[in-house]
Amino acid sequence: MLASGSFPEHEAWGNATVGMLLDVLEPLGIIGAPDSAADSPTFRWATCAGGADIPESAVRVPWDAPPAEVVHVCTPADYLALRQADPAAFAVVCVPDEAAAPDDPRCIAVRTSRPLVYVYLMVKEFLGSLFAWEQTLASIVRNDGGVATALDVSRAAIPRYLFVADKNGCVLAQSSYLEPPDAFHRAVSLSGFVPVRADGLPRARAAEGMTTWVEGDGEAEASRLVIPLYLDHAFVGVLSMACPDGLPSPGLIDCLQVLSRSVERLCAGLWSSQSSVNIPRLRFFDLLLEGSRFDRMVANSQLEELRIPTSSWYKVILVDIDEGAEPAKASLIAMTFLSDKHVNARCFLHSGSLVVLQYGPTGPDLSHLATEQILAIYDYTRFDVAYGVSDPFNDIASLRHAYHEARIALDLRKVVLAQRDIEQTSRRRGNAFFFYEALPFFLVDPAPKDEALMRFVFDVSFLPVILEEDAERGTNDFRLLWTYLINERNATKTAQMMYVHRNTVLYRIERLQERFRIDLDDPDLREKLCCDYRMYFLSSLGKPRWETA
């Protein structure tokens, strides 16, 4: 039996409700129960009233236990005596076969021929397990534990798939030991994001202290019960429980309410410290970065669930920060990217690093010049971290290669900084390091190169676009740009070789720079373009040398 004074503070933890007791006693056969459990008390203690086979220890309760928090297990005859002595007492009445059940809203009547002590021990064991669960949740909150830990220790009390998401739909935690019951919850588990409903309904958002029943859509989406999470009366997220078997019992709903109070406190700690609430682990991106391949339809559906247009161009910005060591700074950087109206981005964690996936309608929207301007204008240097930036790409399946480009840019930043110091140029004194700057050093490094990465490096270029337009419009910009580069931007020599006026060369070059948002004053960019041209010349004659037959 629990020792006197060992129970938790009443205002913090809910204890057993009438609904919970009904769930426990249901296997015995309930023949009478209160019509409404809304105003019923909660119970911490159980005692057994009457019966010669009842040990004396089962009758006693701690001296300071409030009478309203004690549930009595008794026979119909003992219940009448109990009600006369204490009209406010609540009891579980064990009714023998063919005996009449008491008609009283202050009791739960069960039809059973089992000994009274059996029912008493059932109730007592449940109260003990409930107490242990509540104390475990209290310990997790007290020690600033994780939301996922709170969900996992609740699997015995709530044997349903659970997830917690912030108000933007990013999943903060989900059940680790239970499989998602349907396609909707599998998508949540895989992508780390709550999909937008096909019928256009907004995500469930109930008033503070209320619950919302979200009806499912057949076998593809099970119904679920959603409890909103509030911080200082501001909506910040939801706790969702999958209900594939229909509306849960009042007792299970009460258990979910107990869990929600702990989750709310844990989330309050996360949001108040600006830690990883805005930096989820997005399972879809994790799998891509680990080398998994997806069917085009599957990949597009995942992008749609993340509200990223499937026709987008992309760029990876890898932030040189350890999220585990500096969670507050990592979250602040992520929130800065997410709140910047000039940047369309998704921020997520991978292997402890903060990854920013920027996306836009066209490649020029994600040009290095545009990225450099954004980082400078909005003072991302104030965070005192380095950024590795990949080349733009237009196939989300290439995310892994773009991530490697950004990682290479960070790894070679000391060499790039040494080159910048020698150049003594006023350009690019920030802490953003672009892959095309590191490319020459990467190429001359004798270390083995990944074949797929090398193909990606030179496949992503705007030169094929220029070639197609030359064929359609009868222009010659592809040759013009190459001639301009090999003549070291001498417009006069270029004009002589192209048999055009010098002003025509300057005009066409300016148009190319504006359209593709490039700066040919940048020697690293010119070097990258020359490599792109040479790779085109090489590949037009056959496969690149590193590609196996």
C-alpha cells in the first residue's frame, strides 16, 4: 500500500477518474454507472468495506487522505451502511448473481461472483500503476526530458499511436513502439509533417482545455482525437491520438488529458528556451540523405505534404553548428530563415546538423548572388557561424549530393579563406562558403571521388538552357559566353571572333547576367563556368572518363 504523504500535489496530477474506473471494471460486467462523469471526483485511494475475508490493511487508508478521493469496494448491503455514514462516499458495488443493483449516481455496480477482495485488488493495482505513470511523467518534466520520452512511457496507459506537432504542422515527437495504423499516420511518421487534408479542412484547432474529434477518411485515414496545446493562452500545437476503432472511451480520453498536461509543460520549456521546436527531423529528407530512392509519385506526394511545389528548384544551406551543443542558437537561426519573407525554406536536423532546404520556382531565384545578398542584407553574420552552400538543383532526389556539396564547401573553407585573403577583394567577406568556390580544390585533391556526386556537380548548369534557346531563337549566346570567358572578358576580342559589334557583346553578356543572376566579376564563378563548358565538350563526345561503361 502507498505510504502516507507520498502522493503528488492534487493541482498538478489528475489521478483516477470515473471513466478510468469504468475501463478497468468493464471485463467484470458493468450494470450501473453514473450518467455523467463530468463532475465526478478523482480518486487516489481504494478501501474495502465489509467481508470476513478482507485483511485489516485493506480497510485502512492514510489518515490525511481526503474522503472524496477514496473509492470504496463493497457489497450492496455494505453500500447502504456506507451511504448512511457518508452521503458523499463513492463506491464500486459488487452485485452477486440475480441480486438487484443499487440505483445511485454515486456508485459503479458490477455483476460478479468473484470474491470482494479480487475486485478491490483490481482497483488498487490500477491506482498504483496510474500513480507510477503520473510520477514518471512528473520526473520527465522536472528533469527537462523529451516529449518523445513522455509518449513512450505512456504506451501502457494509452495503447494508441500518438504524435505531437507544432502549429505549423512540424512533428516534434511520435510513438516509437507502436506502428502507424493507416496511410495518414504513416505519412506523418515518414515525413515528420502533418499532411494537409485532401478536403481542404484546416488542421484541428480546438479551444483551450477542449478536445476535437477529427473524423477519418475511410481506411486511408483513421479518425483521431486531438487535444490543443497552449502556452500562455496562445495556441502552439496539438497532441493527437489515432482512433482506428472509433471514439475512445471516456477513461482513455481522461488518460490523454493527463498526458497532455505533461506534454504542454515539456513544450513550454522547449518554446521558452527557443530550442528545437522549429527544427524537426523530417523523415523523408533523412531517407533521401541516407541514399534511399523514391518513386516520382511518392516523392511528389511527400513534397506536397510539406507544402513545397513539386516543380521547384532547390538549394542546400548547411549551417556549421552542433544543434545538440547549442540548441537555442540553432533554433534562432532556423526561425530567422523561416520568418524571412524573402526566403522559401524548410529547416530540419540531420546527424545533429541544421540543414536549410531553400526552394524557388526557377534556378536564377536561387542563384549564389541572390543567396549572398540575402545573407548580407539580413545580417546572418551576427550568428557567428559558417554556412556551406550547394549549387542549385531541380530534382529533390539529388538532395544527398547537394548536401555533400555544402559539406565540402564547409570542409574546405580554410583554403577558400586563404584565397580570399590573397585576392584582397572587397567582395564576399562574409561567412558563406559556396561549393563553386571550393570546386577547384576539390578537383585537384587526389582523394577518390564519388561517381554519382561528380555527375551531379556538372549536370547542374544553365548551359543546356542557353543551348536550347539558341536553337529556338537563332541566337548564339552559348558560343558568345564561351568566347567571352576564354578571352578573359575582353569584349573587343570577343566581338572580333564573333563578327559582331562590341556593344552587342556587352549587351548580350549583361542580359545573361541579369537573367541567370550571375556575376562574371567573380573569378571563381568564371572558373566554374569554364569547367561546365569543358564537361559539355567532353560529354558530347562520349561518357565522362570517371563513368563506368
